[in-house]
Amino acid sequence: MAHSRIQPIHTGHYTMPADGDRFPGERVVVTAFVIEHPRGVFLFDTGFSPEPRKMVDSYQPVYMRAIDEAIALAPPFERREFEQRRELLQIEADINAGQTDRASAGLASVLAEYRARGQFVFMRSRPDLAARLANFALEHGIETGFVLALIERNALTAPADAGSAWPFRLRVRVLGGFEVVRDGQPMRFTGKAQQRPLDLLKLVVALGGDNVDISQLMAALWPDADGASAKASFDMALLRLRKLLEVDNAVVLAAGKLSLARSLAWTDVWAFETALEAAQQSIEADVASLATAGVARRLLDAYSGPLLGADENPWIAKPRDALRAQFVRALVRLGGRLEGQGDWEHAVELYRRGLEADNLAESFYRGLMRALATIGDHAEALNAFRRCRELLSIVLGIKPSAETDHLHREIVAGHIPERRP
């Protein structure tokens, strides 16, 4: 009778910090071991974590040792599988460390080999990592067709930060207009009865799309109705919305909060929030100018225009102004960082693109005037002031602020504006 030889590799005990996670202070045990058996070498790992990515620094050495042991014990025809698993874990570490080029090259190599071998079983013991690597591959154009097949065959769930390239069943765009795409096809809405359910969808997405209090939705959409009547109207609108979308479990109501399921749906507001967070981190980290310019482009790409474009419904005004203010504030800070680093070329590009997205943002005009004057293009700097003055007068019926007027006088006098800190 054949006997198995169990090789215990490591057992680690880790404690999650009490920082508001689902299970703060939870004691986590991670074990990885290898079994050598006449039928082959098998690698097993067990563990628990409320947020697997937070465990990676502690978990990775455990798993790496287990894989190294499996590689050493495995016969040649099995060894490559373990080597690939080790490569994928190293790619995860590279992504965490911000080594994007290295991670891209490594993942491209592994996925090309998977495709060549017709191998579709992908990280079954780590579906969270499989989904994260698939999302990374889609974002960077790596083996796109094959990765989409991996997602489908392994039934991978979209990670929380999945980008627009992920094959979501439902996509909702509300920046610069309104569009709903289901299973890759734009949906068309014509009936008047569809309007209220769509208003509900628009407002949920505009308010973040996640855990939106239904009392806030009812107050905005049915302001004149009493409590019971507003609730009945909300229930009917939600029922019609679900029937209209025809994507099971895409709209979730739980504990008085309405959400879109992130595993099934994507919104451009979520993409904007991700870009905004990256911009804030870049500002705080004091990164180099090229990195700052890249973050700024990502933010500009994510902001396609004001919430719901020219929609004049009164309930959209407040979230529209709030999101616009976040965009303008972040972009001005990134522009100020570029100015402080003396990267005037990218600063000019940033402010011009900012004005394409919002031509009434006076702070963008000031940044553009400052940058153009500093590189010696006084004529264009003065043209920027004239465009600012004309648009503010025509659209808002106001004059430029005292700060903008002062900057204009400085440029007319031939003075080079001071760089922003």
C-alpha cells in the first residue's frame, strides 16, 4: 500500500487591527502544506481574513515557502504548475509595490503560456487573487480575449476596484449625460412610465451607488408625499426598475439602504472616485512630476462632464455641485504641484483639459494664465483671461474675481507670477 508523506511548511498567527473591518481584532491562522503522494504532489493552503489583500504581507512568505517545497518535491511534469503559481504570487507582490511594468511583463508571460496550453483552470484556491490579476490584465490590455474566457469559465467575481474593462452585466454612466448598457448593448428608454424608475437609478448612482438611504431618495424624488405614500411610490419605482434592467440581484435593498451590486454593475462615478482617491494619495505622497501628470490625466479621463449633463431636475443640483467641487479642487491641487515642480508644460496641458471639462472653473483659468506667462507666452495668457471674463459674463452674469483681476494686471505689467507652492 502506498504511503503519503506530509510536509508541514509553516503555521502563522496574525491579528487584524481594530480599524473598522468587519471582524476587527480577529485572530487569523494561515497554514500551507505539501503532500507528497504516489499519484503526485499536492499543495494545500488554508486561512481566513476579512480582507485578503490586507493579509498579503504576512501570508505571502508562508505560501512562497509552501510553493518552493512543492517545486522541490514535484516530478518534472508537475513542477511547471507550481512554478506558475509562484510567479503569480510574485506578480501580486509587484502590483502591491507599485511595480506596474514588472507586473505587466510577468503576467503577460504567464497568461500567454496558459493560453498556448489551453489551460483555463486559474488560481482556484485564490479566487480573490485570480479576479484581481484578471482585472489588472484587462486594464493593461494583456491577453484580453483569453482573460475574458478565464473570468467566465472560473466564474470570477469582480473585485471592488474593478475597472470599466471588466465584463460587468450592467454599466451606468451619469457623467456628462445618462446611459445604461446591459450585456454590452445600450438600452433604449422611450415610455413615460419608465421615467421614475430611471430617476431612481440616476439618483442612486449620483449619490455614490452604495448604501444610499432610501429616506434620502424618497425626500428627493417625492418631496410632497407623506411618509406612507412616498414609501409606496419608492417600492413601485424599485420594482419597475428591476424589471426594466432585467439583471437579477443588480439592485440591492438591505436595511433601508439601496445599492448597486459591485459584482454585477459598474458606474462612471465609481471610476471617478477611484481616480480621485489616487489623486489625493499622489498629492500627499509628493511624487515626481511625471507621476503627478499621469494621475491628473486619469482624473480628467474619469470626469466626462457634470452629473447627468444638462438634466434640470432639482434633485440633481446638490450632488452635481458637490462632485464638480471635488474635481476642481483635486485638479487645482495637482496643477499647483506641477507648478511647484517647475513642470509648466504638463501644467498647461492639465489646465487646458480641465477647462474642456468645466469652462466655468475660474481657478483653471488662473492656473493656465500663470503657467503660460511663466513660459513667456503672455499673449495666450491674456487670451485666457479674456475667455474667462466673457464666459463668466455670458453664462453666470458675473465678473472675474479680484484674485483673477490681480493676476491679469501682473501679466499686463510684464511680471512673472510667483510659482505656487
